[in-house]
Amino acid sequence: MQVTVSALPVTTLSLSPAPVSLVPGQPQTITATARDATGATVANAIVAWSSANNAIATVSIDGRITGVGVGSTTITATSGAATVALPVTVSDGGYVTAAGGAFSALNGAVRLDFPAGAVTTPTAFTVRAATAPPADARLVAGTAVVIESATPFSLSPRVRLAYPTALGADVVETGLRLARLVGTTWQESPLQPVDRTARLVSATLSSTGTWAVFAPPPSLRGYAQLRNIDVGAAVAADALRADAEYARVLAAEFNSVTPENAMKFGPIHPAAATYNFADADTIVGFAVANGQKVHGHVLLWHSQQPAWLTAGTPTRASLLAALKEHIETVVGRYAGRIQSWDVANEMITDNQTGIRQSFWTTIVGPDVIDSAFTWARRRDPTAKLFLNDYSVETINPKSDSLFALATRLKNAGIPIDGVGLQAHFILPAPTLAALSANMARFAAAGFDVRYTELDVRLANNTDGLAAQAAAYAAVVDACRAQPRCRAITTWGFTDRYSWIPGAFPGFGRALPFDANFVAKPAYTSFRDALSR
């Protein structure tokens, strides 16, 4: 006799593991065990799976759960008369496969990008907010996070932390950086470009642990931003490309730049039909990337002219045509990216009275100045246009001639916006009262005023740092007291790349930073004058 035995219906169902904790992207396969009324295992029982919230976790027909979004949900398994609910929690974090990947956590406040091969086997990691990291005055509130992983990353991912919209008034966004907590000390990562649109600060993740956004220390740029004034430096393109510390200090300390030589006629227009924009583009590109203004220098000057322009017997007509084409090309190229220009430079004679007799004024005549301003304004109507000169910072015969020239241009309807006072000083430097009196007369006549090439040179082997610091502070105090003075530019910023020793043998140390980028008393007095 043949006997057929039929399995009893499923009455109980158990799931393992339970409960389940995942991070987004992480899978977990659940084992379902079905039993009948006798407690015997029911082989090949059919189990149906469902998720209460597919935005938190999904489940496949074979019981494979995958974390999707942060939160809690339940996965339900049903077989016969048995139903069991499985709690599932998905935490901030991510699941990285050996192929790498990207994820965001804490509502997008943290983003990590993992290169291919960052892990040898798939691994999950978590991210959580750090509630009470050790206090630090430079830590941006609400940015500290803990990144945890049981498996080391063989290749460093890129971590990006969001920072809030509320920053200190003197905080420079481009100087923000990330740091990792080591013991009780925050170790800052190298400065990397800040995404100011998405408000993210980036670093290479050297190690998991606690990370946070740090604000830069007090700086010239921070206080300039607070006071709504441009604090700039003349920039050498070669140094900018080759010296990372030069670029770092320039971005951190200054909100304005002036090309030192890259836009002068000879370097930028070396042949009649040839322009060399490489150096100028480098400087302008750096400024745009770092949220800095650009003051263009210079369109019309008696020095650094290309040989093709001065060779032979140029005529008034040929020079005017060449100058017009030059201004239209250069100003037009940077329209919208350069906010102001030194249109005409050093047009007053060194004997301190009248117009300098130069290549331009001798062949073309003094009205070449009028033409230069007119062509610059036509090519970029938004840029402010300046007449720039040296030894004109106080009331004296040369500054009287500058005042007369600027007034003539203005009265003739020539589009001049202001005057630039170079401020190449030697001790004893002009007093605050003398600086203020000279600026006041230009401002009263309707001109903006800016200090364009500030430096204070010291004789070698002398101790003049305190007096130099006082001279820098006087310039800042004078400018801040005059509403029409909204810009101060130093001619360079570090003694490592300074024109002074070459032009004035026996002198040097003219700038706010020494040759090793260490701030000098002049830097401190400059910053303190801005902070007052």
C-alpha cells in the first residue's frame, strides 16, 4: 500500500537577521524560516514580501532588502497564515562598492565621492552630526560630522561639507577649509576651491573620524569685506602659477588684484598683429575663481612699449589707430570681468608741472589722453576709469598738475571717474593730515580716489618696521575717512617678489609680508586700521 504525506500549512514564520539596520544603497538578504503546527520546517515555502515605505527601503521577491533613504519602515513577510513584520532602520551614510560611487547624507550637508577601487570589498559606512566637538572659535557652527567605517578606504574619497548661510561678517568664503579632529586638536586640510554656489567646502578624506568647516583667521580681506572696501595687491603671473603659498595668501588676504605687468602694452601686445593674453588670463581667471575684483593696469603709458610701435617714424594718425585698436581689443576682452582701469599712467612730468613730454604726447599730443578714456568707456561702459600717477599723494606742484589735468578732462566731458595715487613711499612717509587734505580736494571736485601701488621701502640693515607700520595705517585711515576712497592696492604683497630691490638698490622690505610670507608689523597695522 502506498501512503502520501502532505506538508501541513505554514503557521509560523521567522526572519533572520532581525531587526535590520542599513545605510542608503546597502543590501541585506533576509532568511525566512516557515514552520507548520508541529514546529517542523516547511521546505520551499512560498513567501511574499512587501515594504511599507519604498522611499526608505525596498525588498525583492527573494527577500533582499536595500536601504534607500534615511528613516524607519517595516518589511512584511507572508507565507500561508503566517505574517511577520521586520523593523528596518536606514541611517545617514552610504554603501560603496568596489567600483566606487557617490552619496550624500544629513539632508545633503555631507557629500562623498569615492574613486573606483576605494574599497576592496563592498562596505557600508555611516555619517552623523557631532553634537559637541571641542570648542574652537574658528569652527563654523553646525558643520561638524562624524564619518565612520569598519573597513578602511584604500583610496581617499573626496568629502564635501555644507556650511550655513550665516557666516561672520569678516569671514571670507574662499578661505573656508575642512579640518579633522585628532585628539583635541583640529588639523586643517590643504586649502581647496570652495563651491560658493552650492556652499560646499572640499577636502581629500585622509581618514575617517570627525570633520568640520573652519573659517579663516582674521585677515585683510575679511575686514575689507566688512568695511566694503577693495584691498588689493599687484600680481605677478609667474609667481601665481609656480608658488602655491603665494596663491594661497593672495586668495586669503585680498579681495582685489591688479596685474603687475601682464596688461602693459609691450607684454600683452608684443607684435602689431599678435596679442599675448596668457598671463593676463591667468590672473583674471584666478580672481574670478576666488571672488576678487580686478583693477586693470595700464592702457596708455610712456614705458614698456613694444618695439613694433616705436620703430621707424610713427605719425599721429598711425599711433592713434594703433592705440584705438589696442584699447578696443584689451578692454573688450575683459569687459565685465575687470571692474576698473588705470587708463592713463604717469602723464605728469617729473619736474612737477605740466604734461610729461613722452613718446605719446610728443607725436600725438596731450589729447591722446582724452582719446584713451573715450575709447575705454565705449568698449566697457561699466568699468570705472582712472588717471594714475606717483608723487601726487599730498598737495604739491605735481599733484596740482594732476588735479588740473583731471579737471580739464572732466570739464571737457571725457569719461574719467577718478584718480589713482600710487603711494610709493620712503620714510618718513606723508602724514595722515597731508594725505587727507589732498584726497579731499579731488573728492570735492567729483573724483573717486584710490591708492593704487602702495609700498613703503626701508633701507637695508635698518630698523624701520614700526615706522613702516604706521605709514601703512595712515594710508588706510585716510582712505576710510574719505567716502570717495574705496580701494587700496599694494604693489605686490611679499618681499619675495618685489620690484623694490631691483629699482632701488640698498632698499627693500617694502611690503606687508616678508620673503617667507610671514606677516610683518605693517600687515598687522593695516589689518587693525581696517578693523577699527
